[in-house]
Amino acid sequence: MRKLWFQLCLREWKLILRDYRIVSILLGGPFFYVLIFGGVYLQGRAKHVPIVIVDQDHSHLSREITNALNASENLQVAGWINSTDDFIPLVRREDAYACVVFPPRFESDVLAGKKPRVGVVFDASNILVNGSTLIAIRTFVTTYQVGLSRERLEAVGMSPWAARVVATPLESATRQLFNPTSNYSYFILMGLVCTALQSVTRMGCGIAITKDSVVQWSRSFPGRRIDYVEIFVSKVLATALLVLPVAVVALALPFVLFGAPFRGSFLVLLAALPFFLLIQIGFGYGYAALCKSSVISTQLHLFMSVVLFTLSGFTWPYYAMPAWLRVIAWLTPLFHMNCVVRKLAIVGAPWYLLYPHLLAFIALCAIAIVWGFWAVRELMNENPAAGIPE
């Protein structure tokens, strides 16, 4: 009996190991997920978050606290600005995520025994960033060497001036930009919609292309010369005209139906969306040609959807990823769509701050068109009948 079961298992192993696609997903998939997820969350929290300082006091105490903030592994002082009005452009360019403001007479008020407030203005459009940033700043401001009384500090040799400064509790006053209520749906909903558009477009194209062939094309247009460029362009054009209106409505629903804010230009979003969809169409054809099967192609899309969503920056800040993962993320269209939609909707960024992502769309679109054309030609030739058998 045991010999029989061993023979049955051996036969099944041979069937599985004979197909590289099954081997790649079944045996290599878990390690691939661990590598990507482990790399993304390697730091454990967002570290070295860039912040800026508005120092209206220019005192010894304000400089000391600034140095303490910069020494923290959670924060990094990216520079000094004149007022909080200069902070908003930095947020839109993602050059800084928080601003610490030391008011006039800050040190004098501390020495007078008052409780001056340190202002904290931060970008609330990214829930994952602002939470850790705010906690880190508050920790340094409100607990700046507290817990030691003035008398005890003087007893261990600290000067009366220094003891008085250290023993005085400080307070912080916070202000959230763009998402003052910390509404999580504003942050995550549009990203889920973009992920859904990516998945359904790729899977739909992967299934559709395996149902066509040069024979069927010739039957539809008898006497017409087979032109693969014409075939490819017609397929891409027809698919794009079909999915583009659906994508526009789907992207508009979070703002129209669920009340998410949209502070930027919807025309810029409409300009970026066709490139995003063309990339998905080309990649959908490319996946199908690699898999040689609509079923396996669909499974591969589902397998990759979690990874691409993780790399898009919705579950973890892009700048907090290791350098090698940032390179991979930059090569994924969903990452750029995430940046465009979030910056337009929540931050209200103008189009000229989005040009790196728009240029990336153009480059990725060119790659997708070349890959898609190759895939269409391969599949149409390899499938002379009415579809590749599964």
C-alpha cells in the first residue's frame, strides 16, 4: 500500500515539476513574497523622515532641540524655512513631511517659567507617515529631558540657567494639512481603485488575446493581408476605448460618491489615466504570451497584485524602502499612478510637480507597447485554431 501511494505521489511530482510555471509559483512564490515583504518592512517603521524648521527665536534652546530632533533616527532636518507658508510647496514635492515652529521669545518664556508651545505642522495625506512623525516630534518636544527637578539638576552640578530650562515642561501645538480628520478612506480608497483597474485590465486582455488567432482574423476579413501592426493597434484601441470610460467613472466614485476631497486638476488625472491603461493592456498581452494560457496568466496577475500594491507606496512609504526596492517600485506603473492620484486629490499639487511620474508613464508605455506587440504576434501565430487549450 505504501509503495502504491509513493508511486502515485511520484507521478504527481513529475507532472508538477515538468511545468516551469507551476514550479515557479508553487515552490518559488513563498520565497518571493518573503523577500519583497521583508524588504519593504525591513526598517520596522518610517525612519529619517525629512522635516523643516521655522526658528523665529534663534536661541540656544531652539538650536539645542533642533539638534536633538536631527539626532533621532526617526527624523532628519532637511532645512530651515522662513514661515509655514513655505512648507506647503515642500510637501507637494515630497521634500518634507513636517514643520517644527519655534515661536518668538521661546527661550525667554521658558526662562520666565511660562509654558511656550512648539508648533508642529505636518502632512496628513499619508496616514502611515504622519503618525510616526508626529509621535517622534511630540516625544522630543513634550518630554525634552523632563522628569528631573530643577533642584536635583543643580545638585549634580548643572548651572541654575540650564537646570531651569531642562526642568520646564514644553508643550506642542499641532496642525494637520490636507487631511485634518485623519480619514483613512481618503488615503487608501483611491489606491484600491487603481489596483483594481490594473488587475481587471491585465486579466481581461490576457484572456481575450488567447481567444483569437490569425485564422479567425482571416475569416473576419477574407482576402485582407495579415498585418500584425494593424491587428495590434486595433486590439489596443478597442480595449482602451472600452475600459477608459469605466476607469474614469471608477476613479471619480471615491470623490463623488464617498466624499473624498479632490483639490487638484482632474484634467491632469485624465491625461495620466490613458497611459496607465495602455501600460496595463500591453502588460496583459505580455503576461499571456509568457504563460501560454489564459488561466495561468490570470493566476499570475492575482499572484503579483499583492506585491505591486505593496510596492505602490500605499501600505508603506516609498522613501522608507531599501534602495533596491525603490528601484523596483519606480519601475511599476501602479507606484506612479499612486503618486499622481494622491498628490492631485489630497495635496492639490500642480501638474509641473508630477512630471517625473508622467515621464515614467511615457517610458513604461513604450516598453508595454513593444512587449504587447511581440505578445500579440506570438499568440496569434501559436494559436491557429480557436484558442490555446488550457
